[in-house]
Amino acid sequence: MTEKTVFKRIIDREIPAKIVYEDELCMAFEDIKPAAPTHLIVIPKKEIPSANQVSPADEAIVGHLFVAMRKIAEQLGLGGGYRVVTNCGPDAGQEVMHLHFHMLAGRKFSWPPG
Ligand code: AMP
């Protein structure tokens, strides 16, 4: 059996996290190494390793994550905007193999990203 990812362990309440949003399909918690004043990790509870493994059966879940992010932005008062990022695979620097969106806010972001 493969080892649980750190995000699966957060879902299973085996390790602590500062959870800011949770419902039946997803959760959002503060990134342990924030890259912006607001830096959340938004994940599906379903174990999907990365954007590259999203299947047609996951369409509703991925849509649900974006609706959740809109709710979180409203809840946290992120009216000035925010950036949503997903790193997919080694060249993008993905460290945790559980699909997640970084939700970053509270400062200006440059483009293109590094
Ligand atoms: P990625 O490179 O897209 O896979 O990013 C993984 C993110 O998860 C990084 O920004 C880490 O700081 C964050 N992270 C890793 N472990 C934890 C944890 N236990 N709680 C919160 N965030 C974490």
C-alpha cells in the first residue's frame, strides 16, 4: 500500500492544519510556508494525484473547488483579487501528489510567474 500524502493525513485529521473552509467534497487550509499574506491550499477530499489525473468523472468535483474558492474569497474579503495556481508534475515543482490549488492574496503578483 502506498503511503498517505500529507494532505490525505490532514483530511483524516492525523496531522493538524488551520482549516478555513470544509464541506463534504473539499477543504481549504493555510499553507504551512506562506508565499503571500493569504496563502491557502484548496483540495478535494477525493484522492486525485494531480491535474493530469483528473478524469471526466471528476468534472463536478473540480467545478466544486472553484465555487468553494469563490465562497472563501467572499468569506475572507479578498475583493482586491487573488491568484489560483496548481503545480502539475516535477517541472512545475509539484511536491504533494494530491490535487490542490494554491489560493494567494494580500499582495501584488507579477506575471509571468517564476
Ligand atoms: P506544491 O509544490 O504545489 O505541491 O505545493 C505543496 C504546498 O503544500 C507547499 O506550498 C507547502 O508549503 C504546502 N504544505 C506542505 N505540507 C503542509 C502542511 N502540513 N500544512 C499546510 N501546507 C503544507
